[in-house]
Amino acid sequence: MTRRSLLSFFAFLPFAAQAAPFTVPTLQAPEHGLNVFHLGHSLVSLEMPHMLAQLAPEAHNWHAQLGSGTSLKAHWEPDIEILDFDTTNATPRFRAARDAIGSGDYDAVVLTEMVELRDAIRYFNSARYMRRWANLARGGNAQTRIYLYETWHNLDDPTGWLERIDHDLEKLWLRQVLGSDSRRNPDHPVYLIPAGQVMAAVVRAAESGQIDGLTRRDQLFERKADGSLDTIHINDLGRYIVALTHYSVLYHRSPVGRPHLLKRKDGTEADAFSETAAQQIQQIVWHVVKTTQRTGLAPQKES
């Protein structure tokens, strides 16, 4: 993809993040590897943070508490069972979330809400538990950077997968999940890792014939044992895109030129894009991150 065609493609992307309700303070780029805590579910997985660590500076370190389909409320309330807790967290990377986030040990805390997001907001008090987790991080260390990992919904969502990503960022993620916390903490807000926006941008480019070897959105998603499509969980290729997005936001660095041949947590080679496709995707990731509000990077626009 040439620079001209890339810019032409970007010109018609409907980045909802540009309409964010208010701006947040710009963060300084980290000067060293970060100690990161991931709280979430299977759209985090152990594989994506492992990929992120291979992209990040050498001193990067991480821990996590995960579940399956787990809400922020379920992670907070000790009496609510977390599905697959024992198997998901059977790793040296596990650390109990309440203790970890409240310890002040982490440079960055990445919070992930369950999907369906409308259900999280309506039935699981998403905004309230976002405030609780964010306040726990702030109380542990006033310098900790707090992030929301924006995800996506099922590919077969009746409203449309791209349509949900376009619609939900401002109206649901920013206004509803983060809204009350943002109003209370304008000087130490929760920042955004816009993975949903990046996935949508990559899919639009792929389905416009602009990425080498990638032509369909389902190529980024897992297949079940019977060969049918898993409409929510991403595969190695999807995880690579999300890891690049985390890298760019956390480190304020372009991912262009970062490795595209990575390993899974078990040491095997992860499925990978071609070198050409990886470079094209890296350019898209960086464009979305640096032009999306609320990432903490200084606002930029393509000329």
C-alpha cells in the first residue's frame, strides 16, 4: 500500500473517537518498559499480553486476572463466581486483581469490560465498577496510568459488526462506561486503547483489497473444533493487531517496523501475516491510535 493510497483510504474511515465528549490530559511517553496489569476476560487472554511483551521494551512486565465473559462487577465482588477462573488463571502471570491494582506496583492498569456491552451497562453497573477499579488504582499509586481496552461484539451482531464498533465507542464506551468516572477525575482519567476502532479499520482496508493476503474479517477470528467460525474470539492474527494497538498506546510509539513473527505462550510459532501485510497493518494501527482522542497521545491529524 503506497502512502497516497493509505491516506486516501483513511480519508473515509468513520472514526467515532474523534467525536469524544471531552479531551483528556496528554501523557508523556514512557522512557522505559512498563509494569502492566490486565484485568479482563477471553478477549484479553494470556496470548495477547504475551505478544505485547515481545513487541515492548525489554523491561516490560505484566500480570493478569482473567475469566470467561467476566464483567468488571464479577471481578470486584468476591461472592460472584468467575467462569473458568481456575483454568484461566493457572499461570505464573496471575495475580489477584484487588491486591495487585491496589498495591501501586503497576505503571499501567488495563481494564476490560464484558460484552454484550449494553448488558454490562444495564445489568452489571458497568460505570460504577469502572469507577471502583479506577479509584483502586489511583489510591494505590497516583502515577499509575489507567486504560480501558475497547473491544467489539460478535461478527453476526444483528446491527452489524462495523456498525456496532462505529456507534458504540462514543455513546457506550466513553459516555456510559467512562462518563461518570471522567467527570469525577478529569485530571487522572481512564484513557482508551481503541482496539475495536483498529480492528474495524483493518477490516475495512482488507475488504477494500488493501492488505496483502487479508480479504475477509473472518480471517482474524478463531475456528471451533468442528470448523465453524467463532464470531467473538480472535486468532493469532487478530491478537497481533490488538497487541500492536496496546503497544502503540502504552508506549506512544509507532509500531511500524516491530516484529511480525512472534511466539505463543507455549513457545510455538504464532500464525503470522506476511511481512508486507504486517507493515500495512502497523501503519493502520499507528494512524488510528495517533488520531483517536483519549489515548493520551498528543492529538495529531494527517496533513
